[in-house]
Amino acid sequence: MLCLGIESSCDETALALYQGDIDKSLLEKDLKSEKISYREFPQGKLIGSVLASQAELHALFGGVVPELASREHYRLIGKLYDKLLYDTGVKSQDIDLISVARGPGLLGALLIGMAFAKALALGTNAKLIGVNHLEAHLLACGLEQKLIFPALGLLVSGGHTHIYRMNSPREFILLGKTLDDAAGEAFDKVSKLLNLPYPGGKWLDSLGQRGEIIPKLLPLPYLNNDNLNFSFSGLKTAVSMYISKNPQLLTLSLEQEQLNTDNIELNNLAASFNHAVATTVTEKLKRALLKEKKGEIKAVYLAGGVAANSFVRKYLLNFTNEFKLPLLIPSLKLCTDNAAMVAYTGWLLGGLGLHHSLSLNAVPKGQN
Ligand code: KG4
Ligand code: ZN
């Protein structure tokens, strides 16, 4: 089965092709909801992938401008598709299944990918499947290693901070989510306060690696409760208050192109901020593990742009080592938005017998 993946939910226009055979006996087991180990799941192959990022365009405005994003997707999607076919030697008629990210995301941006997917499905008779963009982020691990279920998944991106129980590729149970800012959003807003370039997560990360964590400099957000949700807006306010009491942090601010790494106070603030976010997500995951039935969870997945963060990776690795669980993280290029994850997720779900009709709709807020 050859599956085309289409991703246009935010500011990346991307298409990819994934090919492989699915063992039909797994479909039967999955339908009977038997506990199956996807360790034995057959792997296919990513045979091509193209991506155009609009990051530079939106950086001019300090954040993604939805209208501009839609226009860029519209301008580029056809050209990228042609390039993908040219690069791989595949013809439109060879495609068996078209998988498109249907949400969550920006409505206008999603609709460009959806319209393209439907038109192609209509023109080629390929089957169509809409996949959840966040679930695809977590399943992206399967592009590089065998999937393991049941598992816990932490999705930390610019728009979301979700904890899931993942029972199978098609059964994700949301256990907790952010009540306000997403983790990546908190990184970006704090970077903005510090005059760092947008998106600021990676800058705060690298400054933090040079700094020292100062205990109690910043609060550990939203831990004094027994739910699995997150709230990062208080942490952002704490940084803002700290900056207003320490204005020298800003007078020593960074050049856009050159990262000044000698500002010890700034590095310490960055380290403390990274520590607060990483501690909170790790602690909530640990609580999720303890709440789920003992011994049932076989792995922990981490995905989304903030999965690139060195503190989050280190803290989660310590946690999973403590509980002797494997930690599955896609490589960096698969952590950020891409179409390989959409093609792979569609291939998995399509192989399990799931399809949609041409009346499929975008779901900007994200349910399947
Ligand atoms: O998943 P993603 O590429 O886009 C979506 O939100 O869908 O995530 C982007 C987010 C941005 O907020 C960016 O600042 C953050 O990921 N990010 C990081 C790091 N690299 C990217 N945050 C913290 N540390 C990093 N190293
Ligand atoms: Zn994403």
C-alpha cells in the first residue's frame, strides 16, 4: 500500500509518501481489541518527503498570521506535490491512500490540504483518510522504531501540551492538557519578553544549558493539584515580574543574529525556566503513570517541537529509566511539523481498515 501524506495545519506545507504491506491478521486482532504487541508490526518505508516552511515569513510578524499561512499553502501545495512525484518517480495513479491532517490547526490552512487531498482522491480513486495531527506527532516514532502499546504519550508543541494514554494507533485517550498557554507558547512568549528571536524555544534552551538552575527563582507551575492538566501562564508572569525587577537583563539583550552567551543572569534565568517546564511535564507524566493500572504501561512517547528541548529530554529519560520503561522520541526533524508522520499514521490506520468519505471535514479544534 502506497500512502500519500499531506500536512498543512499551521505554517509548514509538506507532502510525503510511505509504502509497505500491512499484516491483515493484526487488523482482526485490533478489531477484537485483543492486547497485541505492535513490536511485531511490519514496517514500511518512507520513500519521499518534501516540505516548505513559512517560518521566516511569520517571524516578521512575531507569530503565525493565519491568512498568510493559507495563502502560502495554496501557492505551494501543487508545486510541492509535483516535486514529490518527480523526486520519487511515483505517478498519481500509483497512490492507494491519501492521508491528510484534518486538525487541530488553523481552519483556512487545514482546508487547503483537505481540498487538495479530496480532489486527488476523486481524480485517482485512491482512498481518503483524515488523521489527527497530534496523534500523528506521537506515532511518528514508528517511522524509526517499532511502536509499543499501551503507552503514555506527551505531546509538547507551540499549540498543545497533551498527555495521552495510547492503547493502539487508533485509540488515544486524553488524560490531561494545558488550560492556557502550551509549553512551546510559554517558551516563545518568555523569549519575546527577553528580546530573543522568534520562535524562541531553542534560544532559551541553549542559554539555559550555559546557566545554573536557581532554586525558587521561578515557581514550578500547576503542581499543587491532583489532575493531569497544565497551566503555564503563571510561569510567564513570574518571568515578566523578574525582568521588571531586573531591567539589566534587557539592557544586555541579544542581537538577532548573534547569541550573547556571557550574560550569567540571563543564562541562570533561562536554566531556571527550562527546569520549571521540564519538571512540571515530567512530574505530571509520572502521576499519569501511577494513576494508570500498575504494570500496564509499556512505554513513554515524547513528541512535538518542545521534544527538542534538552532539559525535557533529560528529565524524561531519568524518569523512564527509574521506571525501566523505554522512552520513544522521534529524531529532531520528525519532532516538528512534517508530512512523513501524516503518511505513516494514515498508512497504519488505513491498514487497519479505516477510511473516510469525500465529505470529510477539517476539525480545527481537533477531535477525529
Ligand atoms: O511542533 P512544533 O514544530 O509546531 C507546532 O506548534 O505545531 O513546535 C514549535 C514549538 C515552538 O514553540 C518552539 O519555540 C518550540 O517548539 N521549540 C522548543 C525548542 N525547539 C523548538 N522549545 C524549547 N526548546 C527547544 N529546543
Ligand atoms: Zn505540530
